[in-house]
Amino acid sequence: MHTLVVSGLLTVASIIYQIAMTSLTLSTILPQLRPPPCIGEQLCQQATSGQLAILYGSLLLGALGSGGIRPCVAAFGANQFDEIDLKQSTKTWKYFNWYYFVMGASILAAVTVIVYIQDNIGWGWGLGIPTISMFLSIIAFVLGYPLYRHMDPVGSPFTQLLQVSVGAFRKRYLIMVSDPNLLYQNEELDASIFIDGRLVHSKQMALLDKTAIVTEEDNVKAPNLWRLNSVHRVEELKSLIRMGPIWASGILLITAYAQQGTFSLQQAKTMDRHLTNSFQIPAGSMSVFTMLAMLSTIALYDRFLIRIARRFTGVDRGITFLRRMGIGLLISVLATLVAGFIEVKRKQAAVAHGLEDKPHSIIPMSVFGSCLGTVYME
């Protein structure tokens, strides 16, 4: 996708998100947009349909804006490095390390400073500060337009993958050639879609190779890409299919990870969160421990572990991406087991003290034991 298109998409998505944040902030400031605050033990007044419409509309716009920002922002930053330039290509993987480091630092500030403001000063300031910060970030991003590295469009990758699939289906009855060198190659056609060189032919998924068989109906010089595709394009689809199990392995990981912002938050509300007799950590700030673990791990890996691992593996990155993912998944499995055992202990403590039907009561069990599972999850 053209860099200008991506930057435009990021700008539009950011503006949508800005509207959502502004609307949420106004709903906490203006009495007409929210129900009155609860006093004591009395029943809270329900929100009107109009107030709920503003709230749900704001959340919907926030999700829409976030959906346009999150998939693009990391890749947009990586595109600012020229992979052909050896000096810049080695910095790409460091960029991702520090991208997630900065993301973690911002989340750390959000779950400490912002949560404190929300609990002790008010939701108006608690939402207003991120709203103002978002506005300033949009201004900074737009002002940086002239500095961005712009890449020429090379077409939709989804179209290319679909063309290979359709071409293979249309030629499914052809007999596969015995010599892979007879399959269609076109360096000029593929020049715009590869950087590090053409992909070589592989023996797996031979059915897809049939779209690269040249027949009498095919025009080699100006091929119909819905019938004839080069080996490089076929191998791109094969590579994508091979990544399927890797992507699938992350589904359960994200399912477990999502509990940190939902179940773990509710869990923390029912447990003892006191650091001292007079200081109690807000339940919304419990993820500070996971953020600290992530930030320290990234810094430790980038500054020390890479150099040590490089001596044993010979890999510039220290450990290959696949091995890093494998290690991370293994640790996440152990973390989920630990979190499960802690939840069993929490329920047993609630039953022992007769608190199983009192969701607003505090169980005499420290919350910091439950942090162990979420820290390893991060």
C-alpha cells in the first residue's frame, strides 16, 4: 500500500478516535450527558437512552478509530527504513523492540498517573488529559508528512494471492511438469514486489504450482495473472499458508492475555491491595507490574541478551523470531497455569470466610500473588 494512503488512513482513524475521546470527556463533564453520581448506599439512577446512546456511540467510534490505527502504525514506522540499505535494515528489528518499549511506557503512565487522577480528582481530568495528548499527537503526525519516506504502490497483496489461487484452480487438471525450471518466471513482473530477491521453488503444495505452468493459451510477455503467475508469487502464497499454524498458536494466547483487562481487574477489586497500612493500589493500576516486567525484559534483551545469544546462535538478532515466539508461548502457558491455581486459592479463601455471595467484599488474600501470573504472561 502506498505510504501516502497509509498516512492518510492513520490521520483519518486518529481524527475518529479523537472525536470519540472528546465525546467521552464531555459525557463526564456535562451533567446533561450522564446520570447523577451515587450517594452512599442508595440505588443509583439509571442513565437515559440518550445518555447511553452518546456513551455507546463514543465507544463505537473509539473502536473504529483504534481499528484503523493499531494495524497500520507499527508497519508504517517500519516502512521508514530502507530494507535494501544494510545499515537501515539492521535497525528495523530494533525499531520493533523500542516501539513496544515506548508503548509499554505509555501504558505504564496510563495505569498509574491517569488512574490516580481518575480515582482522586475526577473522570473529567482523567479522560481530558489523554484527549489533549491525542490531539497533540495528531498535530505532530501531520506536521511530519514532508519527512516521511514514501513508497510507490505495488498493488494489493490480497489480489495477488487471490490470482494465484484462481490460476491454480483453473489449471487444476494439468499434469505437473517434471522440471521446476520450466515453471514461469518473470523478473520484470516481480521487480516491484520483492526486496531481498526472488523466492525459490519449493516442493510443498504442488497444486499451487500449476498456475505457473505455461500453456498455449498463455501470453508470456503480458500474462493474464488470473491464469498465469510466476514462481515468486506462488511461493508468496505458500509462505503465507505456512504461517497459518504460527498465527493460530497466538489465538489462545490473546484469549488469555485479554483477561488482564477484564477478569483480572474484577479479581483485583476483591483482594487486599495494600502496599502499606495507609496506601492501597487502585485495581486499575495492577497492570503496572506487567508493564514493568515487559519494559525491563525488552531493555534487558536489547542491551545484553542479544550479545550473549549471538555468540551461540550466530544470528544477528540473537534469537530467531520463531524461537522467540516459541519461548514466549511456553512462558505464557506456565503463566496461565499459575493464574489458574491462584484463582482456585482465591475462591477457597472466599468460601472459607463466607464471602462467596458478597462480590463487593474484600477477601483476606494479597493481590500481589495473582500478579505473578500476569507478569509472566507479559
